[in-house]
Amino acid sequence: MAYVGIYGQIRRNNVKSILLLIGFPSIIIAGVVIGILILNNGIWDEITQNQILQTLPVVLGAVAIWFLIAFLWHSKMIQYSTGAKPLERTQNMRVYNLVENLCISQGVKMPQVFVIESSALNAYASGLNEKTYAITLTRGIIDTLDDAELEGVIAHELAHIMNRDVRLLIISVIFVGILSFVVQVAFRSMLYGGRGRKKVDGRVMIVVLAISAIAYLVTILFRFSLSRKREFMADASAAEMTKRPDALASALRKISGNHEVDSVRSQDLKGMFIENGSKKKSAMSGIRGLFATHPPIDKRIEFLEKV
């Protein structure tokens, strides 16, 4: 993958963020319109239009409230879910010096630094602006990697912040989460709706479930594709920052197979880490690759060796 430069990537991700903010609500609007049309046997008349006009404000209002809450509180939610705690300068000068030196070299404000007390080797970046930007490292990765390797990992996470990858990913995660919730509600309503439901109610739930599931599948495939591409770009950016692609490649070799943070269950959160892959290979690997948040780590290492 050709390296396009940090500023070029920032521009691309800013455009993608805008497209996401337009695209995901558009999918939701399209789903509502198609669903009501199906329930009205494909007839577009005044009744159908009125139903759409009555339903859309409610749906979009709920989506807006969900998005606003997640947008404002995402940092606290992520820290709580991963068990991350602030890492003070006095607790580990080595880590702070590596982060600070990289930030000075790139002319950016230093993000907050957090640690997860886990022996696993992993790290992630989070935040939507300078007030919330953070780099989180596991205790295992701090203790296991040498300075050059750890600098490569930190540079990778700093690249996610500088490239606006974290903002792009969080926006996509929020919208995918909304659609996932709709699918779960529709499915459970069909299973546990009770015997006294009207036939039309059952039909409504089937239509809602089908359309929501399709929309969810499309958005999640897009998000996974986006996530895989951002990992290659962050690797390239880190190599550019440190001038040591070999150090990051060495770090990835150590991380491979030792990255599982047991306290983190959410697949969305796992997708934020520097590695979330599997060494297992099978005949289904190609299909599974479409649903992978990260490219195979051996391909990332191979890419770095060519930089």
C-alpha cells in the first residue's frame, strides 16, 4: 500500500467522516422508507407518505439522541470497559519520554496516557479531540518491548490520532451499534412478543428485522474494511515518524499470539487495539477476512519490511 502522507490521510479521513455522518443516517432513512413501502404492498400513496413522515422524525430523533450521548461520553465508556487507568509521569518516565518525544517531533499536543493492568501485549488510541485524545498501553507491552519497539507501537497509535482515524472509527462504531440494537430488539420482539399479537404486528417485526439485518451487514462490512485500511496507514505513518520500520515489525512479531486482553469482551473495543487477529487458518479464512477488523499480522510485517 502506497504511503500518502499524514496530511493527505487527514484530508481523506475528514472527508470519510463527513460521508459517514451522511451515509449512515441515509441507510436508516432508506430502511424506514422501504419497510413502510413493503408493509403497504409497494403502493406509494398519501397514506404511505404520511406514515413515512410520522415515523422518520421519531426514528431520526432517537438516533440523534443515541449518537449525542455516545459522542459525548465515549472516552469514559471506553476507559471503563477496558479497565484503563491514568498512567502518571512519575509512575513510568520511560513511557512518558517516548510519547512526549514523538509528539514534539510531530508538533502535536501530547495525548493522555493510560495503562491496562494485563500481561497481554496490546495498545489502542481513542478520543475525538485534543481534550479526549489518549494512548492506552497494556502493562505487558510496556514490560516486554524494548525502547525502539515500544516507540514504534506508540507512533502507530499517535498516527491514528493525527490521521483522525480514531474519530472516524468511533463515529462508525456508534452507528453500527445503533443498527445492532435495532436488530436485537426486532429479533427478541419476534421471539417473545406473546400470543396475543396481531398478524400485522408480526409482519412488521419481520420486515423491520430483515431490513435492519441487511443494513447492519452492509455497515459492519464497511466498518471492518475501513478498520483494516487504517492499520496499514498507521503502520506506514509510524515507520515515517520513527525511521525504524524494523522496530515496529519486531514489536508486531512479539504481539502476535499474545494480544488477547481477557478483561475486554466487546468486539468493537477489540477492533480499536493494535492487533485483534487470529492465527487460525481454515477454508473459511477468505470469508472470515471480510469480517476481520485487522489485516493479517504477517502481511503487516511484510509491508513494514518493504518500507
